Amino acid sequence: MKVLILYPALQLLNIKPMGVSMLSAVLKRDGHEVMFFNTSYYNQDRILPCASMKEKDIYPPYWFKRAKSKLPIPDTMHIDVVEAFNKSLEVFQPNVILVSTTFVSFTLGYKLITLSDARGRLVIYGGIHCTTNPELAISNENVKYIHLGEGEISVPAILSKLQANESIDNCDNLWVKNGSGSIKKNKLVELTKDLGELPYYDFDIYANESYYVRPFLGNIYRAADYSMSRGCFKRCSYCFYKNFSDTYGIKEKEIRRYSPERAIEELVYLKERYKITLIKFYDSDFLSVGATYLDKFSRLYKRYIDLPNTSTGCIDHVTEKKAKYLVRMGCRSITVGLESGNENIRKRLLNRNYSNKLFIERVKYLRNVGIRVTTANIIGFPTETRKDMLETMMLNKKARVVYQDYNIFFPFPNLELTKYSIEKGYLEKDIKLDSYIYPLETPLKLEISHEQMRNLSRCARLYATLPFFFIPMIRYAERYNTRDGLVWRFLRRVYFIKLHYLDFAGLIRRIRWEWTVRKLSRGQ
């Protein structure tokens, strides 16, 4: 059968969605044809939600080290997305359209299906939004089918039914809405227990070069997006993983993972087939593996792959031994989720149970071997004050974190923290979340105003990165002119001068890296 996978995305997507890559591989293995359509490679004015960055003229400033050469921009950005999608439908003539959605992207996909020639075709909505918010997803007028959970087992079964001209209304993982509005909720099929049985990721569906070209530390690489595990040990109150785990009845500390040998075999294949020069590991917590596993994997990676790579991890799983193994396998940077620098908020609200002292100590383990540390941070939690938010920036500063990402908390439906926000009066129960832009705005009622929080967010990296004697100027910029004011622009210029020309910390990091590599080569 011909399957079109629609991937709605608000901003230009230059990563290869791993769920889509795997599903495409599974379907092709079974003899189906697959086409991938990404809305962000076209002009999306007609399908943008009621609140968008373009509509409100709110854009996040760019803070990364600038690449030495320009990145390729798709030559399709001027083409209307509805016209482009209709053309794809006309040429490919799919038997079924699968729409992979998040809460943020669901509206885009729904609008595109509604406005295009896809109406009247078989459309199945899926993705994390349908899995964790199925009632909300299927409540939309023209949505008949939604798919919950992973699709490597259930989607091929659905296509087999379609090929045999049989009804799919009883297929596992599907919720089906009939003409009267009643909903049939079919059971969930079990998850794939042995990931080694799955095929290699399919990157052939990403024809545009933009999916591969990636800036990193000022250089341009050809990147592969890869994950060798599924699941997360944590049950954070602001994350979808808890709801996903509850849907399947997954116990804590239950992660499915490739064996080191299986992961290396696939990475060798991807490296050679797609001429990859950088690997980005997107495991929820790359460091959740034991030291023995990481030791073996790092040795195999060094021998057969030997490419620079980046990963993500939880700081409480960092050890000195694991840090050295990361260097052995060429890990140049790791992102850890700090979220809040206030211990009380982190433990009481977020279910992240570690101290600031531990955070600083474990970051030092990574810095000592020359690994660049970046953090994911969130401001705007319920109960949080401006003082609490500043604690997050100051903890990053104290730990000497190289780069920090700051988002404003967004209360996605069904999250534990969203339920708490409603219960305590920080969030109206029936508020229309589409009126707010993720992650630049919040619908929560806090001590700090929306404008003040947005201003603080735009100054966050300045507080965490520039020397202390700049703080009075940063505070002035935060209060009076973060948009385009002279002081804010001056401070941002200082930030980039420090980043590009006065990066002494970067020089020390490279020296530590080389020293660690030499010690490892001598078997120390």
C-alpha cells in the first residue's frame, strides 16, 4: 500500500523524527511505499494556529555560536503548504495518511487535512498527543481514527486489514468515532520488547539536504539523529513520559535498549550509507546505562564509528568513570535537564530529587574531562517567583555551564503539573491553550507578569554567562528594553564577543579533553 506520513511542525525542522524514521523502515520492510511530508518546509500562513510567533511578532533571539558557512535553506519555503500537500496527494495517491502529532502540532495537521484534498481519504492521527490526550484529539469534528502508542506492531496490522478490504474498526491501538459520536476504544497491543528485532532507521525519506546539515560549535556537520533506547527512569511532573508509561502500565526503571553490538551495527550502516560525520543521541537519558554497558559501547564506538557525538542525560547518573567513557567514544557535549535551580521547586513540584551541591559536583566531573555541558531549564512554574527564576540562572553560572536553554513552562493537558496548576488556581480549567505560544508564553497566573517573564527569559543567558559586574546593566535591560533596546543589544554583543573571541573556558576544555584522551590511550 501507499502510505503518506504527514509531519506538521511549526518551525523549520532539520532533525529526522526517530518515530517516523522507524515506522517508515517497518512499513518498507513489509513491502509498503512511504512518502514523508513535512509542513515546516513550506509557507504555513494558512494553517498557523490563532496564536503564532508571526502573528504576535514574538521570536526567540539566537544565542548559538555562528557557523563558519551558511546553512542551506529549503527552496520550497515560498510555496503554500496546502498547494504543496495537494500536489503530493495527486502525485503519490496514498491509500492512507498517517499524521504524527504533538499537542503543539496537532492543530497544524488538522487544519491542513481540512483545507486540502485529503478530506474524504483515510486519515489516522497518531503521535504522543493522541497517546496521552486521546479524548481531546478525537473530539475534533472531522477526526474519525486516532492511534495510541507505538506503531511498529499495530500499524502493519491495520494496513494488512486495508489490503484485504476489511474493516479496521476493531484493530488494536485504534480509537474509532462513529457517525453518532460514540467512540470505540480498542485495546493496546504490547510494546516491542526486543528492540533488536526492529529494522534500521530509514533516512531515505528525508530527501532534502537540510535534514542532515547541522551546525555544532561553529562547524558544519552531516548529522544522524539516533536513539538506542526507549523509556525513562524519571517520572517528572512536567513531562509526557509519566502519562505514556501509565498508558502502558510501565513500571519505573524499565527501559528497553539495544545491545551495544546491535547499536554499533546500525550506526556503521548509517555512517556509511548517509556519509554521516556527527551523531546526535536523543535517548531520554543516555547515562542511565550501567558503567559496564557504557564501557563496552564506548570501546566499540571508538573502534567502528569514531565520530564526534552529543547526548542527553540526567545529572544524577553522571559518574567520573562514565565521564571518561564518554570521552573515549568522542562525546563533545552533553545536555542535562536542570529545569529549576531552586531545590524546593525541583523536589516538591517537579519530582527531581537531587541537591544543588550534587548538580555542581557532577557537572564538574564532565568539565574535568573536557566535555561541554549544556542545560535545559524552565521558568514560570506554578508558585515560582522572579527570585526563584534567578536562582536557576545563578546555579548555571556557579556550575560554569557553557550554554543554557530556557523555556517558559507550558501546561500541556493531563500533565501532573498541569493538574496541580488547575487545582491550586494558577490555571483556568477551560482556558484555550491555542492562544499562547509554546515555549514563549504561559497562561498561568503568577506573581510575575507575562511581559516581565518574557523579558527575564530574553536576559537569562546574559545573567548566567556574563561576569557579575554586568548584572546591574542586565537588570536594567530586563526591566526597560529587552526587545530592541540599546543596552540589551550591547550586552548581547558582549555575549557574542565572549563566545567567539574570548572563550578561554573553551580553550581549557579542549586541553582537558586532549589530556583525558591521552590518559585513556595509555590505559590509565
